[in-house]
Amino acid sequence: VQFVESGGGVVQPGGSLTLSCAASGFMFSWNAMSWYRQFPGEERELVAGISIGGYPNLVDSVKGRFTISRDNSKATVTLQMNSLKREDTAVYYCIADRFSAGGDYWGQGTQVTVSS
């Protein structure tokens, strides 16, 4: 089981980034997927999830700014982030929900820095 996140970087407030996650080692299309983020010194927190059927669920702080999507043919999940704020600065991770509790399936994450 592997999750490889990419697409992070440094962006000015109000800018956009597209994060991608390539998943492998399990039946991707049979699993709900989620993006989490981690601020320095804090626990990971859920940002967005997408069901097996493609239905999105986003936390209030990113609604209207972030979009989550999935491509089952490529086993990838994407987080489109618009109107970025300084408080979005964090390391972002993706994972299948079934692997999010217990075990160490987390990838390396991708750093997003929002700064002028």
C-alpha cells in the first residue's frame, strides 16, 4: 500500500495549487479517499474526502475554495486549491479511509506554503 503526494509548493495568498496523489497496492476504486493536512506541532486534520461514488465532502474552512476529485482509471485523487490563505500552509497527505487509523500507511506528504 502506497500513497505518493505531489504538487505542493510556495504560492502567494489568493493563488492556486493542484495536489495529486497516486495510490497503489489496494483496490482504489473500492475505497473512499481523503486529504489531510498537518500544521507544525499538531495532529493531522481532515480537509476533504471523496466517496467511492465520487461524492465530495469538505470541511467548512475550505468549502468554496478547494475541490476534490478522483480518477479510478489512474488510481489518483486530486485536491484543487484556490484562493489560498496563509492558514492553509501545512503538509498535505492523502490516504484511503480504510488505512487512516492504525498502521503506518501515510506517505511523505507534500508541503504547501502560502506566503507573500
